[in-house]
Amino acid sequence: MDKKNRLILALDVTDRENALRIANEVSDYVDSIKVGYPLVLGEGLGIVKELVEIAPVIADFKVADIPNTDRLICEHVFNAGAAGIITHGFTGRDSLDSCVKVANDFGTDVYVVTEMSHPGGVEFFRPVAEDIAKMAVEAGASGVVAPATRPERVKDIRKIIGEELSIISPGVGAQGGSAADVIRAGADWVIVGRSIYNSDSPAEAAKKICDEMNC
Ligand code: NUP
């Protein structure tokens, strides 16, 4: 993913018309559009094919299954045109290897969740986040997902993964995190949803976040 704006739009609206309108409005300010279950369950995987005409798409399916099922999910997602996928890591190395193998075949990216950004994200993830980050490096993932709500954890995770892997970081705005703080802590991109798509002017909201990050 080109690091121009350092901003990834989390497009969690559930209908095609709003999704395409918002994506078009913010396209100058985002490097990628993240789609997840809300939009794909609302409109089908075909929406990815439409959005890739506007910006590269990351599919946030937090893939978390046995290797064969993970492989099938990744193949569908990349055949639909996504440039990247978000997977869980707690399912173990063989499951992650399966996702990375498919991504390598397609020339796409795998981002592994380390510690989630919401308050409950510390309950079970905290003790294993660093091991998951290490595994992401060893498995050859492109990057990890780490919480903008806890920039100190982004710093910890950056130390573990080094400079080769990217950190994409949700939790800015609606969840209380600051884009500037988490970029300073070592994130490469922030992921922002509600603060942009619920705004009266998504483009202005996206521009404001970009300005905060000096991009
Ligand atoms: O730890 C995570 N936290 C998180 O919010 C991992 C995620 N993938 N996300 C996603 O980022 C979440 O599902 C949503 O799509 C986006 C954040 O949206 P918002 O809080 O900016 O609206």
C-alpha cells in the first residue's frame, strides 16, 4: 500500500449507495478502504469489486479458522479484488501460514490482529499480543493491527516487529485515540470509521485527520 495519506477509511456503512458516495468523497485523502462484515453482509462481496475502482481495499474479516477454511476465505476475498486481508493470529501458526501462502500467490497483504482497540481488547489479547506480533514476523505477514487507543502498546509492538512490517491502527476518533499520537508511537496508518462516515462532510473530516498527521 502506498504511504501517501497514512489514512485508511473503515467503511462500516451497510448499503452500497452510501458506501460508494463516501468512498468517492474521501478518495483524495485515503490510501485504502477497509471493508468488513457490516458492508459485505449488507451488499455482498461484489461491493469490493466496485470499491477497488476508487481505492485499494483491505478486507477486515478477522479470519480465524482452520488452515483449509482460511485458505478458502482468502481466495474468495483476493479473487474479489481486495489488496489485503486482516486475520487473527490466536488460531496459530498453521492457520496464519495458510493465509500468507494465498496472499503470496496473489501478491497481496496479510495484516494480523495483535491486541484489539476496544476496552475488552486487553482481557484476552494483552498476554499474547507480543507473541502474536512475533509470529506475524516469522510467518512473513505484511503487517499487524495494533490499538490507537493505547499508543504505548503500539510502541511495544513496533519494537517486536522492527521496521519491515507495517502497523495499521484503529481506534482514532470514536474510540478515543489520537491520530497524531499513534503515528508518533510508530503506526504507519490509522484506520478511521465513524468520525469520517458519520460526519456531515466526510471529506473535511478525512482532511482534518490527515492534517493532524501532517500528511
Ligand atoms: O482492534 C481493532 N479495533 C477496531 O476498531 C481491530 C479492528 N479491525 N477494528 C476495526 O476498525 C473496527 O471493526 C472498525 O471497522 C474500525 C474502527 O472504526 P471506528 O471506531 O473508527 O468507527
